Amino acid sequence: MRARRYLPALRRCKYSPSDRKFISGLKEFIRAVPVNWRLAGVGRHICLKSVRGRAVAPNTARGKNTRLYLLGGVLFLWCFAICFRLVYLQIFCYGEYEQRAEHQHQRSIEVSARRGIIYDRGGHELAMSINVESVFAVPNEIPDLRGTISLISRITHENPHEILARCEASKTFCWVERKADADVAERIRNLNLRGIHFQKESKRFYPKRELAAQVLGYVGMDDDGVSGIEREYNDELKGKPGRMVISVDARKQWFGSVEKQPEPGQNIVLTLDQQIQYIAEKELATAMQQTHAISGTVIVENPHTGEILALANEPTFNPNVSEHLNPKRLVNHAISDVYEPGSTFKTITISAALDEKLTNPNEMVDCQMGSIVVDGVRIHDSEPHGVLTVSQVLAESSDVGAIKLAFRLGNERFYQYIRAFGFGEKTGIELPHETRGLLRPVDRWSRVALASTSMGQGVGISAIQLASLISAIANDGVHIAPHIVISTDSPPPPFQTVAFHPTGERRVISSYTAAEMKQMMEGVVLRGTGKKAVLEGYSSAGKTGTAQKFDREARAYSHTKYVGSFAGFAPVNNPAIVVAVIIDSAVGLHQGGQVAAPVFQRVAQQTLEYLHIPHDVELPASRRMLMAEKHVKERDLDEGSPDHPGEAVDAQDSGQDTVASATPITQGDAESGVLPASLREPELPKQDPVKTAQVNQFPSGSQQSSVLPMPLRGPVALDIEQGGIVVPSFIGKGLRSAIETAEASGLDLDAVGSGVANEQSPPAGTHVPAGSQVTVRFAR
Amino acid sequence: MAKRVSVDTWLFTVTLFLVFIGLVMVFSASAVMAKERYGTGYFFLLRQLMWAVAGLAAMIAAMRIDYRRFKAPAIVFSLLGITTLMLISVFFLDRAHHTHRWIHWGGFSFQPSELAKPALIFFLAYFLESRTKSMDDWRNTLLPAVTPTLLFLGLIVFQPDLGTAIACAAITACILFVAGMEMKYLGYGLLASMLPLYFLIFHVAYRRARILAFLNPYSDPQGKGFHIIQSLIAVSTGGISGTGLMEGKQKLFYLPEPHTDFIFSVICEELGLIGAIALVILFAVFLWRGIRVALHTQDIFGKFLVVGITSMVAVQAFINISVVLGLMPTKGIPLPFISYGGSSLFLTLACVGVLLNISKQAE
């Protein structure tokens, strides 16, 4: 019946008389079919009848032709069916099957973007990505899964049963070996196994190994940051993955690819300086060995900008082998650990009292021979003291003195100062898992709580908060939020020097109070509990702290476990660095002045010299001679250098210059200009100490004529146990000779200018990691 | 009516078109595979071209020979005999892939089962010509008529090549039907074939798998259903206008035999609905002109020859296309003129030559 609809269309076509005959025959057939169907419903019977009927007709051929028409009709119907099917498949099923085909032809492989590099402030790579290959299996394609896996496991030395279990779990995809070494991948490739494929992936590599491990963190197998900067800035570092659209044939051979380029991750520049970081870690490690402490932290901060120059933790880890890490080692103690600060907290008590004009440094306080009763609770000093000045209260770390001052302040005011110094809230440093510390709300403070808080017990802080506190005092009373990231979308080095604009500045105490505090804290080092923090050639100030650890099991303060700490800055009058040291649970000697102060001393000494901070204190005779001798030699070579007219004078006068601050001076003095201009000047290089140093750290022509501090040539082999390479002197060498020397020492030479070397950074004798960059300035 | 002087130009033109399309599509479908297997993308094209030239020559030659000359027992029976011999000999000659389909001679290979189809057509036309009045006499007419067919079917089925066997059976049925055989015998024949078909299909693992795959291709898309799914993907990917010649992707190792049995998939994919329908129309025109020649041929022998040849082309074409479109279970039947395969192309063209000669002499 359906065919009838097509007849008009057929009729419209041109056809010859003979065609007309064919079509009339076709019509007859169409007419015949329903009739026959109606007659009996059984084709056999009808056809028999019709054939027989026709057979007696005069035209026998005509009868046979009916069969021919029938045959033709059936075949044409078939033809129509095919056309309908084609239309159905190619028009109505177009999308459906299209998707299936796309899915099959185009393996969309995600190409992970190259993860951004993490640089230190000098442009040294701290974390970078290298290309490796991963091996995966498509178990469906593997004829002999067991055999294939056993072959591979022989190369990868992995348990074949585990791989087999994985492969049997997923028939279409399973990793066999992630991020394999190049030779392993090559050996597997050479096996030429069916169903085994390779994919390029990038693997995170930390060229400096343990250096700043907790700061950097590490990445998991899928290149996602798990801790540290890698986690905090994962989105920036990761970039946008690209898509490699690979058209694959049934044999999984690709024959063309359309690639959506991945957007590489952003590079991140940290405020850390790898040299200072190295110094801090090395000294912390030494201290850890000596004290057998559980953990330790060293933070070096620029108090003027809040930049963290070094953040070291012990125990540490090598992020390159992150699979087998003990989670305890990953903790960034400086950021995440809360500890009771002990006496370092007295700096708040006393500076608050000074700032509120409730006392002055020379006021006499009766320390009641080290015993005071507060609301029926007797509190003891570790050593009994009689009547002390407020300065001495800080220097001797008298608890009784601090409690008396806190009582003058009262809960509210004292709490305000504590909050103002940044306690009880996160500092906002760009690292994950920061703690806000433990600070009881002021409305729940009893007198005992006030008393214990004044001496740093019953309050919990983090090391970074401690460093911020000391920085605020060192920065003339202005609190600056600490930072560890300079920029997040940096082009590759060399970086342009960008002035660092500190954020979150707020004045906590007046600059006068800050100056008084500096002076008093210097007294701690010179005359009090922090004598081991005395530097050579620099003035230093700080505060020791020793807190009993709270034993959670005994629910009481432990008598065996202490947290010893020291937080200080140097030089005193224009502090270049703040160093906070915390040693947790030292065995044997445990007081902050015993275990932490020496670490401060060593870190601060080396850092200041590395940063070319001018000396402000007379050097001890032995070192002075050593340096003078060295300097005379260099002076010979430096003579005639037009760039440094002052150096000759400077070398000669090195004995008596810049000793103004051997005795402390007040802020007022400094501002009135009593201090040599050079001492007020040494502004810490804001961006890149290496670069700044090479530009010239003594600007301003008026100062050049005056007495200049002795340029540093660095101490010679202070510590034979120091690792790394001792930087040789390049002074006086020609370019070629300097390059040879650098190569022989395993250093990376950055030559500036031409002629004869007249300046170098870091100075000769500094210990640096192998491969470090040494900037040498050449001049004719 | 006066006898025509010239051949049926429709048939001639359509045949040339089909052969040409075949050459193009064989190249398109096989180039990548040929490049991989033989180092040159033209491997299959050149061979097909050679056979096409030979086939066209044979066609023109056959066109010029009066077809009545074939109406001789010497020719018909020797054709049967040669075919039988070759069909038997393949069992001893060729053992490739557990099948016995080819006779290799020199650099060429020949498929005797292809010869079986024309042999049967010629025999049936010759044998039934004088027996149109006694088609009901099953003992003297039908049984002798189907005996060679049954013999060939047996031999071909055990090559094994069920597809060609079914094609032979279909051609025989068509001729017998047009010759006026009673429908009950067709019914008996169908019933009788059920048993062997049942055993042939359901007791041979791969055929049963094919049937099951046809019924539900997605039960095992990577295994039994793979071919039919791949074919459907190819067809539907083509859409209306197709991906363009040489642009198809399914032929790249997804489609089984993209240049032979599944060449229509490639056509659908690359030329789209337009190309596919055009090809179907070409076959339909061939069928129409073939039937028209049959109608106009007074000579019974010629008429049966035409019916046999036309149905051979049409039935094979439609079975092949139906398989590709998922309308029928998979069989190994080539698409006449189009699929790669020398024996098939050559013999089909030669048969078309005979058809053209008959058309020349139609009323």
C-alpha cells in the first residue's frame, strides 16, 4: 500500500512507452497484492491460483511476467527499506552515534600544565617540575594479563599481585607505574607489550632537597599541592591543564592530534633567601644535635617589611621522596604549633606598661625575693631577686616584676596590647594550617590568669607570632603582618627589583616606647639571661623564654620538658633582622638563654654578614686583626678604583669607626643625629640582597666622604663543620680567572661589568650550598 | 517490435559508474591499511583497477558474443564441472585461516565460489528453458534443477562460506520463482533448509555469536557486537553530506574489512546519506533495467539468464547493504562492483556483458 504514494512521483518522471508498460505492470502488481491477501491470507495459495489462472491465458509470457513483477517488487521494497534505514541512521541517529564515534576516535588526554616554579628572592629555583613518564595498562587489550604484569613487575620491582588486582578491578585503565625513572620506562617500552601505554607527566623536583621543605611543602602523585606553599598556591602553580585530543584507530595508534595548549602555572617568588634559609637550617640542625630536642624552629624576618627571610623547622624532610614521609615531619612548627611562650611574652607586659606611662625603665620594683601570692596562689621566680629596675626585671626575667606591672595595667589594657601585637589571630602569612594561638577572652580572666599571662604562661602562641611581636618592637613599634610571598605571577628570573610594600601596618606602641624596649632588650643580651646572644661586630637585643610544657596526660606542667626560646634583633638601633628561635624539649640544658640564644647568635651573625650590614660594634681584637690583614691585601688591589674612593680610608680606620653604639643609645639620640649617618642608613635591602649589594650598598655621596663602616669580607671559616662550599675571593681576578675559580669551586658565577673584580657577593669565606650564585662586579 | 541495435545504455552506464565508484572507494577505504601492510597505499587500488580493466574487457567481449551460443550443453556442463572441480580442489590447496576459499595462482588468487553463481545461472537457464511447462513435475524438473545448487551449497558451506552459499541459494530461488515453480516447493525448500541452517548457525560458535550480536549488539560491544557497532557508527557519522572522501575514520582498523564486505560503511561515512542513497539508486536502476530487459526478452533462456544475473547483483548488493546497516546478521557477501575482490568483479562484469548482449536483442 505504501508504494502507492510513490506512484505520483514516479509518474512525474520522464519515461518512455516501454517504461510506461513496466510501471503499469508494477501497478498491476500493487493492485494484485491486496486482492490476493484478502482472498486467503496465504501467499502460496494465492500465487498458485494466480499463476495457474494466467497459465491458461493466451499470453503465457504474461503469466511468467507476473512472477517477474513480484520478484522486482520484493527487491524494490527491500531497496526502500534500505533507504529508510539509511535516513534513520544518518539523520535521526546522527548525534547519538556521532558521540559514540567521537568517544572512540578521540581519546582526550589531559595534559597537565607545567607547574609553576617557586623561586627564592634571588631567583633560585626552590621547586621546579621535570618531565617523567608514567606507564598505564588497558587490561582489555592485553591478551595475557598475568604474563604482562609479571614481566613489568620484574622491571619495576613491585608486587605483581597488587598490580594485577588493580588491573582486574578496572578493565579499561590502570596505572602500572607512576612517574617512572627514565630507564625503567625505556625498559618497559622495549618489551613492546600490547595494551601497555605511556604518558608524559611532570614530576615535582626540589633541587635544594630539604631546604625550606615545610615552607614549600610537596605535591601528591597528581601534582596537587599537599602542604606548604604548594598547597596554599596550588591553583596558581597548577596552571590550566591542556587537552590533547588524540585520534586513535582501533589499534590505538594515534594518527593526528589537536592540542589545546596547557597554560603553565604561575611562578611564585618567596621572600626567603636561600642563603639565609641555609644558614638557619644548618644552625638549627646543629642545635638539635646538641640539645636532642624534639623539634625546633628558626624564623628570620625583616622587621621593616615583614618579609620572612628564612623559616627553618626541625625535624625536616626531603620533599623529593614524599611517599615515605612521616606526617610529623611535614608540620610547619613555626606556623601550626602552639606553645606557651614563657618569658618572651614579658616584652608585651613591659612595653605595654611603658607605653601606658605606668612605669619607666629605671623604676625600682620590689621582686619580693622571687615569690608572690596572687589570690592565694604562690608564684615563684626561678631565681630570687630583690629590688630591680624595670630594665633588670626584663633582663633577669623576673616573674614577680612582670606580674606587678601587669596588675598596674589591668585585664583590659593588657589584653588590648596583646591583641594589638597580633596574638589571638592569624598573622595572615601565606601558608596553610596557620594557628591563631590560644588566648583566653578577657572577660574570663582571673587575677591568676592575668598574672600567668604576664609571664607567658596560660597563653598559646606560634613562632611566627613571636617573630611578629619582636619585629613590631624592632620596627619602632609598628606591627607589620609577616609575608612569605613576594609575587605570584612572576616571569622567570632575573627579577626586576620591586619595592616591597608591607601591608597591615599598625602602630602598637609609640616609637619612644619601642626605643626604650630596644635598649632594655639589649640589656638582656649584655647583662641578663641572653648573654649567649652577643654578636661579634654587631649590637643585638632580645628576650629569652623558658616555659614548662603542659603535660596533657598528667594535666599539669611538666618538670622535665621545657620550651626554650629566644627572640631578638640586630643591630639594635636599626634592626636589619629579627630572629626567633624555639627549641622544644631539649634534653639537659633547656633554658632559652642556653639552648636558643646560641642559635640566634650564630644565625644572626652569619646573616648580617651575608647581608653586608655594617658593623656597629667594635670587633674583638682577634677578628679585627684578621680582617684588617685581609683588607690591606684587598686594598692594594682596590686602589685606584674610582667607584670606591672611601675604601682606603675605611680600611685604615676600621679599628675605630662605627663604635658609637657600643653603649646603647636612645631613639631620641638616633634621631638627633648623634649617630653617624652610616649607622642610621643601613636599610635592609628591600628586594634582593645580592642585587642590592652589587648596585652598591653605600649610596648618597655625602656619606661617602664621612667615615664609612668597614665593608665586610666575611669571617673566615667560623665553623669547620659547616657544610657547603667556602666562597673563594674573586677580588683582583680577571674575568677568565674568576670563571675558572668559580668552576673549580662548584659555584655559579654572575659576572657584572668588565675588567678586574672589585666586589663580590657573598663575600669570600661564606659557606654556601654547592652551585650557589656568586655575583662579582668587575671594573677597570 | 524491431530488435534493438544497441545495448541498454542505462545498464551500461550504471555499471561503469558502479565500477568507478568501487575503484575510488576501494582506494579510500584501503589506502591507510595498504600503506601499513604493503608499504604502498595503492596496493589494493592497482589490483582492483587491473581486475576492473580485465572485467570491462570481458564485459565488452561478452556483449559482442551472441548469448545463444552459451545455450550449449558443452558450455553449461563444462562450466558446472570446472566449478565443481575447483570447489573441491580448494579443500586441498588452500588452508589459510582455517578456510578454503581461494585458489592462488601466480600472484593472483581466485575464489571458485564466485564462479559458482554464473555457473548455476547458466545451468538453470539452460535446463529450465525447455521445462517451463512442467514446473510442477518435481521429480523430472525441480530435483535435477536444484541438484547442482545443492552440490555447490554443500561444497561452499564447508569452505566455510555461508554468505556465498546463501547468495547461490537466493539466485536459484529467484530463477525458479520466475520460471513458475509452485510456491509450495519454495516453502518446502525453506523448511528443508531450516535444519541445516540451524546446525550451521547455532552449532558454529562464531556464527551464533554473529546472530546474537545482530539481535543485541551492545551485549558485548568490544567482542561480538564490535563489527556491527563499528559499522553503525560509521554510517551514522556520515550524516547527510558525509565526512568527505578519504576523511572517514572508521575504516582505520575499526571496521572489519573496510575495502570488501564493509565498504558500504565507508561510503556512508565519507559520502553521507547523499552518496549512500545515490549508490542504492544506482543498484535500483540496475535492477529496474535488468527486469525491464527480462520483460522484453522473448527468449526464455535469455530471460532466465537476465533474471539470474540481475538477481545475483541485486540480492548480493541488498544483503551486503542490509548487513552493514544492521538489518541482517553479518555474512561474508561482497557488494557487487564496489567491494575489493578480483574474482567477483571480473565475473560480475562478464555476466553484465552477457546481460547487455541480451538487452541488445530484446524486443
